[in-house]
Amino acid sequence: MKKLLSLVFLIPVYTFAQMNHSMPGEMDGGLKKTTSYNFPLKKTQLAPGNIYQGKKVEYDLYVTDTMVNFTGKRRHAIAINGQIPAPILEFTEGDTAIIRVHNMMKMETSIHWHGILLPNKEDGVPYLTTSPVEAGKTYTFTFPLIQSGTYWYHSHTMLQEQSGLYGSIVIHPAQPEPQLKEYVLLLSDWTDENPHQVLRYLKRGGEWYAIKKGALQSYGEAIAAGAFKDKLKQEWQRMPAMDVSDVYYNKFLLNGQETNEFKDAKPGEIIRLRIINGSAATYFNLQYGNSYMRIIAADGINVTPVNVNKLEIAIAETYDVLITVPETGSAELRATSWDVMGYSSAFFGNGPIIKAPDIPRLNYFKMMQQMGSMNMKTMDMGNMPGMEMKNMSMPADTIPKKEEMNMQNMEGMKMDDMAGMDMKMEIPGEFNYNMLRALHPTTLDSSLVPREIKLALTGNMLRYVWSFNFKTLSTADKILIRKGERVRFVLTNNTMMRHPLHLHGHFFRLINTQGEYSPMKHTFDIKPMETVTIEFEANEEQDWFFHCHILYHMMAGMARIVSYEGSEQNEFAKTGYKKLKKEDNAFYPWYDLSVHSQGAWLSGNISNNKTALEFEGRVSWKGDYETETHLLRYLDKKQYLAFYIGYDYRKNKTLPLANKPNSKDNRRVFDAGFYYLLPMLIRSEWRIDHTGRLRLQLERRDLPLSNNFFFDFRVNTDMEYNVAARYMIAKSFSISTNYDSDYKWGIGLTWHY
């Protein structure tokens, strides 16, 4: 009771504790910080020859390649000033930030100031708003700080964020307030793999990450779980197995470590935690061992305090919470990954540990059964474990202007803000967005008819292409808006994955059940089959990024450019953002090579979003060989249908039809046709060659029989067939066997790239 009353009547405060952890045994690099004073100026927007008002706060950030060891293996990483995470940048509202980014690497880099309202050219998205920081060069960012709260910064160049290029930002309010001890907690995920290889593996549709997580959902496991019919229904709908996370991570980190101890937290003390999810692809569930957490701010903006016993934090969100240090011992704050594959912990206090609750492993078959019982067009996933649905789409009103938002929504909470709070001593529940309530009304000018923009979140998990309205960034037009408009985005997630979406340069109303007190945010989560409405005042200029903050989804196309009509174009806009749009349409190669007792089989693929070059080769040790090469173009928005042209060359010297021209054993023909994905994930091929010969072929690969055991088959109207099986023992290695109608039975090994 004492702890609860202390939290209820506590006035949140904004002191700062810098708790970064340097990388052990790596490069030295100190954070250089200097301050100076300017006379106040009236302007806060950048103009040639003008100096911003307020105190100058300067930082020098040195971006370097480094080596780290999180898992017992030395791996390449990217550090700032020798640290992962990067140094905490501390400011006070009204300061002018001057940040010099020194790129000490041999490749370009960038820094985006996530959630900070600043001039367009300082936003840090290379080839969209800001020039990249070239190798060996320095770029100076200068912008006024017109807000306060908890934010962060990270690279927006390719996949550098996954390698360690991220850090925290704390902006204290201009008005002095009582002080509390506080800590910054930056969550992240780590893989020992090169991030580019991770994305390539996702593009090839490999199964090793699911195997490592126990999330494959094979037919054998489905039978054992009583979910065979549900598995059949799932594949009949051309759906891959359920998963909540694409990537298998080796470690989950908090301030760069799995375990952090804050022994200076005193018994019974109420402390403030500034929590940032700086991961590349991981949501976290936060739980505290010594009772509940009290949320007091979301995405840097104060909200009406609310108690929760579990806080799910989406990628790129920030939350400020209050916790009480136990009177005796220490208490664990645990951040568990959303696929429940690992966690990191922070301990507050000294002595015996009060552990946070364990989260049970996900029951994928239960999730699949619930999904299978629903109509996929109108599916309500509210009871699906780990995917609680709260549909927040409802009529919307308005948002304050930028200046009003900074004065009203970013101010420190006063005691009268506590008036009307629910004082019932109820057990706090799990967090959801409907709990967030702004301190002041956030409604926009109701006289303005909103410009409504409907966006569907779309994707193809089999080919790992992510998009809005079935268009990736490289093929999509800009989202056009006009300054002074009231803009409303209505977003529907038609994929089976969750997506944290971030709008650069703006705060928006996240429309929830709080009506006119809907909270202001810059990042929000949208769950499968959910519709969410956000709205904002178009009070900026030029072009801004809007994208999924799962790094691999963004790089695979789930991004758009929000463009102010009539704004002056920068150098990148004049070229149609050519370099930026290349990123999601890059080509990725992969292959499988099977060396068996009767011969060898090679299948290779190099593809981008819409095009693929496929090769298949077969050779027996008797000197027989066959090759087929096809150039494909996917035609429909779901990418079930692809047209191709190709060449088929065969010379099976020892087979019965070896001397018969244009037979299945002796063939040199050009062909054309199409592939179409049938139910049960069976790929059908319909083709005609230049001699007029027709062929139909059916093929299924990667049919999971157990967690590591897969089955393939192929049959065609040339009376050819092949059945194969393999047991994966590593990401790149399988024991395999097959029976081919021409080459007969064999056993050996398969290498996967």
C-alpha cells in the first residue's frame, strides 16, 4: 500500500543518469562535449546566416568499425566513440544541438534523430533528406530542440543499425522540476551473422531460423499436437507457417549487456526508467519483479499515468516508467523477446533477487488452430497468444500545432494532472494502446475536412517482399499532402506479421478509445488484420520518410515518401530519389548443391522484387547431364503468377532416348510459360517449347515432416519424377537422399547458400 500511494502521488521529474557501457577490449574513444551560450533569437527554423537561439550543446561522434564478442565469437560491429550502444546525448529543451558525425569507416554512414522535430535537411535519411556521411568525412548536424523527453538515434544506411549503430537521447524540460534518480535502458538484439546475409537468407525463404526457434510447425509435430487439419488448411490457403519474428537472434541486450546491475538504487526509492527499444527486429515484453510499472510518458510525451504489470514495447518506441526499489534485496526488470527465445535483465538494489515472472514459450499450434478457425478476410485475432487485438480505428478529430504540442504535451506533469485518476487499488493489467491518454486534448481543427489516405500493409513471406498496397518503395508514388491540411492515415494490416510504423518529422494522434485525449506518438504497432487510424497536421515542408521499423521489412520495401506538394525540392527529389529506391530492389543470390552417390544436383536463383533468374542442373557420374534456365517476371500483386522464358539443354548419353532429337533425354529448346502457385504451396509450371511441345510440371519443396526433416517432390507430363528428403544439421548443411526416375537412387550431402 505504501508503494502504491507513493507512485500515485509522485510528481514525475526529469533528471539524467548516463549509464552507457563501453565495449570491452576494443578501441578507445571518449565523448567530446562542449557548451557555450548564445543570445536568444526569435527564429527557430534554419535560415542562411542565422544562428539558433539558446545554449549550444555540442557533441563529436566518431563512427568506427570494431570487433565485439557477445557470444564467445569475435564479430564485426559498428561503434560510436568505441561504444555499443552509442553515447547518451543529453540536452535541455531550448538548446541548440550541434553534432559532428565523423565517419572513420571505409563506407558511408548516416544518423537519423528518431522522434526529434527538426528541419528537413537535418533528419538524416541518406538520399532522401540528407547527404550521407562519406567515408573519412565529417557532417555537422545543427538543429534547435523544441521538445523534451526520451528519444534515440540510429543509422539509416542499409543494415548498419543491426551492427550496433544506435544510441539514446534525453532532452530535459526547460522548466526546473524536482529530481528523481533515473536510468536510461536501451534494448537491442544481436546476431553473429552479417546482417546482409540475414536479409539474403530471409529472401531465399530458408527454414533454419524457424528450426532454431522451434517454430517450424512441421506435419509430424502438427499430428502430435492434434493440429493436422489446421496445418492442411493453412497450406491450402498458401500460407507459410506461423511465426512472430523472422530472425533468430543470438543475444538480447540491455545497454549492450545481458545483465545490468544498478546497485546505487536505494531501498524503497522510486526511480524513473527511460526505456527505448532500439532493436532491429524484436519486440520486448517488460516485467518487473517488485510489483508493477507506472507509465508516465510514451514516445517522449507525458501521458496520464497508468499502472501495468507487463509492458510490450514495439521496435523504435520509447516509454518512461516509474518503479519502486524493494525495501530489501534487489528486483529484476526483465525484457523478454516477443518470440520468447531470450531476455536481458536489469537489477535494482542490493541483496537477494526478486525475479520477474517467466513467460511461457509460444504455442504455435494453438495460434495456428485459432487462425485456421477464422475467415482470413475478417479475422479477429484478439485471443491469439502474443497478438492481442485492439482495433483503434474510429472517427477522429484533431491535433495541436507543433508549437502548442510542445507547450502542452511535453511539459512536466503537475499535481493537478493527477486529478481524476482512477484511485482503485486494482491489480494492474497488461499494457495496450487504449490505456494511453494524453494530458490535454489533442484534437485538430474540426473545420478542416481531413485528407484521408488508406494504406494496406501487404507482403509475400515466401519471397520476403514487404509493401504498402502491394507496392514497394521502389515502385510506389509519393504520398502527396499539402501544408495546412489535416491528414488522416487509415492503415489495415493484411499480413500475418506485426509492423511498427514510424513517421519522420511529425507527431500524430494515435486514435484510441480515449477520444479527444488520444495520445501523441511518432511510432506505433499494428497487429495482423488490425486497422489503425492516425492523424496529424501537415505543418512541415518537403519530403519525409514513413516506414516499418523492422529493419528487414523496411529494406524489403515497406516504406513510402510523404511529400508536401509545392515544397522546394532538394537534390535527391530532383532525381526521383533514385539511389534511395535502389535499396529494396537489390538482387539476392542463393543456391543448393546436392552431391549424391549417383550424381549431383544444383539449383540456383538470383532475384529481386519482381524478377528472378533460375537455374537447375543435373549430372550423373555416368556422364548424363541436363540444364534448365528460366528468366521470370512476377505478374500479379500476390506474386502467385510468373511468366518466364528460358532454355532447356539435355544430353543424357546412357538413357533410352539419348539419340532421339527433342526427347526428354536429348533436348536443345527455347521455351516459354508461366508458374502459378497452387494450394498446398505446390508450384505448377505450364510451358511450350519452340517445337510446339507442351509440358505440365508440379513441384513442392521444403515440405516439413519434422523440425529438421524435409521432403521434396517433382512430377511432369514427360513421365519424369523425383522425390527427395533431407535432414538439416546446420544452416548451410544437410544430409540428403533422392530417387530420380532417370538417375535412380542416391544419398549424400547438400550445401545451402
